[in-house]
Amino acid sequence: MADSPELGALWEDFHRVVNMTSQELDSWLRTRDAGELTEPLPDQAGPPLGQQVLAILRKRRTDLTDEDVRVMSKVVEMVSGQTDMANEPETERTSRRHALMSIGHDPLKP
């Protein structure tokens, strides 16, 4: 994928809304999917979108694919549409927070 000003802006927006590190997201996805009887393989933990975000966090901008760009746009749109900076931070235990964390955004992080 060719680097462009639009891609640069999307890259910045993506890393602004995805405020968890790859290690934090990986740990969250594993914890979220841990069960009493079974757990998925580590590279399969969490929802597919969360796994895609994790893969993007581990890439350089020059290594992005068209699918990565689509996922980044979707995540930026989802997080921007679900966050309200006037109401953050909020309580730690909410389904909204957990859903956002599954795509790399922790509303309680600065």
C-alpha cells in the first residue's frame, strides 16, 4: 500500500483512539476469552476485529494492507462514535468499556 497524506492522517487517528499497547490489548483479549473449561489459542483470543487491531499495532505503517486500512477506518469511526470526552473517565466495570477495550480503546486511560 502506497503511503499518502490520507494514510498518514488515518494512522495518527488510529493511534490516537487505540490507546492500549499491543501487549495490553493482547492481555485483555486473552483474559476476556478465558473460560473455566477451555481457552482459545493465544493468537485466536478475542473478537476478530480485536485480533485485526492487534495485528495492525504490531506493524509499521509501510507494511499496511488495504484490509488494514479498512479496519483502521472502522475502528476510528467506532471509537469516535462511542466516546464522549465530557463523560470520561467513567466507572471501570461497564459493558461499553469492555467492548471498547476489545478494539484497543480504554476510556479510563488518559
